[in-house]
Amino acid sequence: MTEETPLSERIAKRMARAGLCSRREAEKWIEEGRVKVNGKKITSPALNVTPSDSIVVDGKPIADTEPTRLFLYHKPPGLVTTHKDPEGRPTVFEKLPKTIGRVISIGRLDLNSEGLLLLTNDGNLARKLELPSTGWIRRYRVRMYGGITESMLTEMKAGVTIDGMRYGSVEATLESQRSNNSWMMVSLTEGKNREIRKIFEHFGCQVSRLIRVSYGPFQLGALPKGEVKEVTGKVLKSFIGK
């Protein structure tokens, strides 16, 4: 097994840097036989490539790597965060301006959720910023129906297990309440599939609206719904060293 050098890198890493997919997805594509290097199909990601190697995915040469770009997107409800939906529902990527090129999401927001979604052309960056070990807090404004108790909030903060799935610490504070209709500010560092909705349902509450307002240092702010804003190179470098 050869080590990476300044001129070589793992094939999955190269595919991720080209913005095709995440590194993990690239490894899966390779195992499925969708990738050729210098005209030969490969089925193992244990391969280093150099800039002179020809890499073809699904019959198409991959693009040269571009400088890392990062975008803030105000996702409206009603869109799925995927490039192609088997059910034919509208997707985030169909609604993006063509001028930003191919990007992937850093984490996801489900169909009915809205708010800040980070997008990048760098699969390695996406993977890095999705990991809980990054320590970036994700904050959401949540409207829900049902009674809120201090014991419920304490239990959420300690972490809960639901149907065999362990969910880490979730901090929730009450912003306003009218009858059984409440607005909460919810913070977490993980972000499992439909995590907030499942946790509140576990306590007998129903989430009717979920808006992500920040992801680490990046804020939704006044970005209009459906709009995209690129993070400048200087800001990008100050936060993530790119």
C-alpha cells in the first residue's frame, strides 16, 4: 500500500474534491464498479492517483478540482436534500442557480424542514463539517404542540434512547408559549435523521415547524428564502482554514 504524497492521493479523496460526492459515497461507487482509472475498472478504493491519471465515473471523465467553495442556502420547506429523488419530489439541487456549479450538501434538512443549509463543491470538507467531532453547534427554532416540562428538558440534555437509537445531548429553551403552541430554541451537535422531531414525539409533542438558524459559525440571518450566498475566501479561510 503506497502512501499519499503531495502529488498523489486516494482515488475516493480525489473524487470528493472534484465535488462528485462524499468520500464515503465515492468508495461505494468504486466497489460497485462505476469507476475506471486509465481505462481499467477498479473495485477497491485502495488506490492512489496523480494529476496525470485519467479517471472516469459512469462513463464521464471527472472534472479538474476547483478551489473550495462554500455557500449558505435558505432552504424552503417542500424540497428534499438529494440530487435525485426516486419518488419524483422536487429537490434542493434542482432549485439552485446553475451558476454555482455542482455542489453537495453538508448534512441535510428533511422535506418539511427549512432554514440554513450549507453547500460545497468539496466532498472532503462536507464530510469533515458533518462530523460531531467538529464540535459545531446546530441551532433550530422549533414550533411544537404539547406541554413542556422542566423534567423533559433535563432528560433531553442528558440524552435519550428511542427505539434502540441513542441520541446525544439536546439543549432546548422555551422562547414563547401560548396554550399548547410553543416556540423553542434547540441546539445540538449531532443531527441524526429527523432527530429533533423524533425526540419531541418521544415526549408526546408534535413539531409543526423546524427552522435551522445556524450551523457552527454560519448564520441564516436575513437571507431570503430560496436564496444562495457564497462565503468569501477570507471568511472561509478564517473559519475552516481553506
